[in-house]
Amino acid sequence: MPFWLRQHASGLRFPPATSPFLLGVAIATGATAGLVMTNPDRAEFQQFAGERLTELIRRELCHEDGLPMTLRLLIHDCDGLVASQSTVLGRLAMAHTLRRNFGIFSVYTTELGGQNILPNLRLPYFRAVTLAGAGHFVTLRTEQSVEGFSEP
């Protein structure tokens, strides 16, 4: 009888179930498969980016010094207006995002900004690096600049 088979009381032969190597391989395979299956896709990132941009814009614009006085007179519900644009902001972010998919996780790099939205009102440049894995997003780094970014 080969050394890796043992005999059960019933007479059947089974490989040892407690082989540390086989157990380790099974756990590693299961964990890898689980991470691959839960790696968020582009649509999930688009929703995440829309929510994050909405929050950033609300903090920047929807307070006393955020908008010029004339716009504050015209826009009565700044928070609601910005929140209603979450989907559009997510699409905008996705259009300016590079995804590097490593199977078990992804890295998204988003660069936005520099556009004139009104005379004398220009969007600041914004760069974010986000790690996606196991169904979650973690923003690793964000940068803002009035001048733009130089290539690393």
C-alpha cells in the first residue's frame, strides 16, 4: 500500500485529509478565487467615484465661500443640485480613469480638472489613486493642484 493512503475501518482507502500541503493549497486556491470574484468592476468604481466626487464638490462649493454671490442667489439647494449629478460625475470620472487589473485587485488612477466652467472659475486639477479588492475601495492618495501635474 502506498504511504499516502491509509486504510479506514470500513476497508476503504483514503488519502490523509490532514496533509498540511494539500490543506494549504486548497486554502490558497479558495482565497484567490474569492478575491478574483470580488474584485470590483468598472461599473462599481463609477458609482464609487460619483459618490466621492459628489461629496468633494459639496464640501468645496456648497458653503459660504464656495460659490460667487451671484450663483448663490440663483442656486437655492446646492447640496441637492450636486447630489443629483452623482451619476454624471461618476461617468466623468470613469472617462478620465485608468484601471490596472491584477486579477485579485485593481488599481484605478483618476485625473480630472483644468476645465473652465465659468469665466474666472476653473476646476482644480485632481488626481486620485484607488485600490479595489474584496468588494471594497480604498483611496490610497489624492492630490489637488491649480497648475496641473507633472508626469511621474
